[in-house]
Amino acid sequence: MRERVAIVGAGATGLAVAATLKQRGVEALLLEGSDAIGDSWRRRYARLHLHTVRWLSGLPGLAVPRAAGRWVPKDAYADYLEAYARHHGLEPRLGVRAERIDRADGGWTVRTTAGDVDAGAVVLASGWNHTPFVPDWRGRETLGTRLMHSADYVDPRPYSGRDVLVVGSGNSGAEIATDLADGGAARVRLSVRTPPIVVRRATLGLPTQLLGISLGALPKRTVVPLTRAIRKVSIPDLEPFGLPAPPDGIAQFARTGTVPIIDVGFVEAVRKGRVEVVAAVERVEDGVVVLADGSRLEVDAVVAATGFVPALGPLVGQLGVLDGRGSPLVHGGETHPDAPNLYFAALEPTLGGLLREAARDAKRVAAAVVANPRL
């Protein structure tokens, strides 16, 4: 039996797309590699809260409960996703992982761990933060079990009294370094290659997310001086501590796609020396970490907060729909001319927040599907 629409991924984005389609009379098949809805959130580190405000993090048709608080804990958001699926009567096929998508008879075949699925349209909603990435530092294997990715970090208890190096200056790196310092690690260093943008979670009661949404509509000539001024009044000068402000301010996001660090204690930890900023990791020699400035660190543990990749290559790399970095060439309700009815939802970083983008892309995809007379 051929499905009208198959959705790969039943996280926030996949659920939002399925619910929005259902509201418009289109039933979609949801495929999810995990064994439970919200599993990817529950597996993250204990300290994690949403960096986006509750009322801009809900999905179409059901708001996040006020009881979850302004900044929603990760487990509470997982609970919300389960409630969302129940509310909309969505029943994903759990434990079914998509492995490859091929053209077939004017539609698509999704090859999965549970067999092939034929569909007229396919929506890839597998998430931007899908597969952990660890740089291939020369000699990294000599670290052995001392090296772990931030995806496997839970809380600071195993690191009490230990010397820990966190690598990566994104939100995970900043939060985990702060968590370790708060949780009793003897020494915490944060390895930084590119000085990050640092912003408050809220300023004068207004979520920084609102600023990010507004900046997206402004020209660069306005954005750069504006964000420099905001940082100057809201974030102390961190250059003496090894974190100079990026010269192009928030415009760095457009150039690198690196989302700003949302400060939830990180700035204070750096200023008080509880988190020490060091140079980028260059290589590892016999278990000793060598930095770009020549420093050599003998540490008890290395947490690689070096990000994730969408890992779309194995799925659709053969279709010519990805750019050189493995990101989709089209987004939302658009499809590539060579791959009609293959959609990518919330697979592009945004200053407005990926959960907000999931809700927006769900509506765009649903509108495109409903308007297509061939589906």
C-alpha cells in the first residue's frame, strides 16, 4: 500500500507536520527510530532547559502547559511531545529507522529497518541535532574512555574532584562547563576555536529570542552596530578572559551558522575563573591534549561539545538535494526541481529558534501537500 505522505522523524518537527496535515484531512505515516516519543530530549544532560521561551516553543494545535515554566526543562518538553501526540491521535511507528530514500514510480521509497515504505511525498523531519560529531583530532584514540561526546554527558557527579576539558563554544559546551564547575569538578577548561556570540536569555524581561526574530528582518548594516551596542550594555567584557566579542557581532551567525550562546550562568563562571577559556584543540599525543597555542593539557576527561550533524547524506545524498556541507538546498514548503514532493522541515538553523521554525515549516509543508493535485 502506498502512503500519501511519509514523515521521517517523530520529534517536535515530525509531530507538528503530521498534526497540521491531519487537521487538513491528510493522514501521514510517521517513522521514528527511537523507542519512545521525546526520547532525544530525555537523553540530554540533566541541566538542560529550552533556550526559547515557552510560548514560542509550542507546536500547532496545543500550547506547552504554563506549569512547565517560562524556560521549559527538557523532561517537561518530552512530556509535552507525548501529550501532543495523544492530543492529535498520532501513532508513530517507533523503533523504525529510515536508511535511504529513492525515487519510485512518480513517488518515493523509504528503505527502513522494518522494510520498504512507498509514499507519494516524503518529509524529512529528522532534526538538525541528529548525529553527534567529534572532530578527527590526530591521536584522539589515545584518550580512550576519557573522551566522550556531550550527547553522553548527564550530570557532573562522575567528575567531582577531576580535571575536565570541554571542547566547543556552543550552548552545550558553555552549559556543561558551567555545570561541571558548579558540580564540584576540580578544574574546568573550555577550548574555543572561534569566539562565540554571547547573549542574555532575557533582557529587561524580554526573551532574546524575540530580538533574534526581529533581527532576521533587518539589513546587515543595521544589525551589526545594534547587536554590538546590545552586547556592550548586557554582557561584561570577556576579552581579558579569552573571549573577545566577534568583530561582526550577530552577523557571524549568517556567516557560520553558529547559534549564539544563551547565558545561563556561563558569563559569571568565566569571570570568576571557575571556567577557564583555552585555545582550540590541535591534536592528542599519547593521551595529552595539545592546543593550537602549543599548550599541553593532561586532563582526567574530555567532553567534546562539538555539535551534531543532520546526517542526511546516507538518506538523500544520492539525489543532489544537499549542499557541500550536507544541508538541504530547499526548505519548508519548497522542493528541489529534481526531487518533487521531497520536503525538508526545520533543518536550517535560525535565530528565531528551531521549535518555532518547526511550527512554521509544518504549516508550509502542509499547505504545499494539500495544494498538490498529484498527491
